[in-house]
Amino acid sequence: MIPSIRQPRPLRLVYRAYVVLFFLYLALPLAVVSIFAFNNSQFPSLPWEGFTWAWFFGDERPMIGLFNERSILRAIGTSAFVAAWVSVLAVTVGTCNAFLFVRYNFRGKSLLYLLMLLPLIIPGVILGISILVFSSAIANTLEDATGLWFDGLRPGLILVILGQFSFITTFATLVIAARLQKFDPSLEEAALNLGASRLGAVRQITLPFLMPAILASAVVSILMSFENFNTTLMLVGSDSPLTITMFDKLKQGSTPVLNAVSLLLIVVSAALGLFSLFFQKSKS
């Protein structure tokens, strides 16, 4: 609806009801997951058996809590390790890509930009399989030629990081490039006229201007890395990130500890999002 155009009252009521139902549809599953994380039952379903913290801090079976479940804690650490590397790589390459596409014109720029966007439309499973087949072919060729074992090209954390990096970098590039397009190049020119080097002008003037977008892209990269499943499933080795571990546990039978993990992820994701939002407002 367009606010400036007066609408009939029934239509306004229908529109408001639609908005309420839409946000209920989004929030209700998250609310249900959060509530059943505190249910004093071995099953994440009704009836409600009472309130408990056991699925977070319990240390006796069958109610082993999240913070006493070694496999889940190990998976969280693995996901954090992968997310940190993916975030650093995606932000670094995304910043370079942003300068390349915003500041320079060259032959084949449109094609290169299209290739950068391509991972966004390729299904994650296909992307993971493609990376796995390609890396395995290279590993087999090198091993046949040298007799050495190239473990980094086999399923494991290195391939998981490269697989997630291959498409998350695109998001980082788009976020940073959108901010860079708003930058006034005359500020850099003024710094150059005052004796600054090209690199010094970028470091002292342009990068601070881009910092809100850089931080936002880092947060997005971390969150996307944590929640990624399809690509990670194709590339994972013996060290499983959190999404794969939760999937394996779900196949064995769902318990409220998975609800507790989900609630923890919701809280952490919301905290990172709010931190990024407040940081951007403080810099705007």
C-alpha cells in the first residue's frame, strides 16, 4: 500500500491483518523452538512437563545439557573456526572486488561481474559437489605425479572453508560496493594534494568510511557460514561443523537439546545483528 493514497477502511484492515499474520508466520516457529528448549521432557513436543534449565546445563543422562554435550561444543568450536576464516577471506577479497568493480572500467568487466554473481544462483549441493570433484581430480593428479598425499584437497575443513568462501564472498562484495558507491572521490584527491600517498589516502580516508559495510559484511559472513548446510555437507570430513552435527543427531532422534542449540544461535545472531546495526548508526 502507498501511505500517501487514501485507502478504504476495509482494505486497510485487511492489509494490517496480512502484515500481522506474515510476521507471526516468521516468528512462531522460532518462538516454539525457544519455548521447548525449557521443557522438562525428553521430547520437544507437547504436553508441557514444566520448566527446566537441564537442556542447557544438565550433566546427567538422559538430560545432558548443551554446555555438557562434548560433540556439540566441539561442533560449535569447529563452526567458529570455519566462520572466522570465511569471514576474513570474504571481507578481504570482497573489499578488493568492490574497488575493482566500482573504481575501474576494463574489458570483460560485465562478464567478470556476472561470474561473481553466479554462485548465488547455483544450488549449494551442486556447488559443493563441483568443488569436491574438482579438488579430488587435482589431488589425484598431483598424487600420481609426486607420490605425496595432498590432504588439504580432500574432504575436510580446508575444503569447507573454500566452499563457503566461494559464494559468501559475493555477498560481502555487494555490501561493500554499495557503500563505496556513496563515497566522494574528491576526499581522496584532497588527501593526495596534501601529500598523502595513494595507499595512505585509501587507508586513512576510504577504509574508515567503508568500516560500517566491512563490519556488516563480516557479520553476514559469520552468520551465513554458521547456518550453511548444503555446501558444507558435500565437503565435510571428520570434523563436523554445527549444522552437520545437528543433522546427525536429528537422524538419531530429536531431543530438546537441539532446541537449546537453536535458541543459542538465535540469541547470538540477534546480538551480532544489533551490534552491526548500532555500529552503522554511530558511524552514519
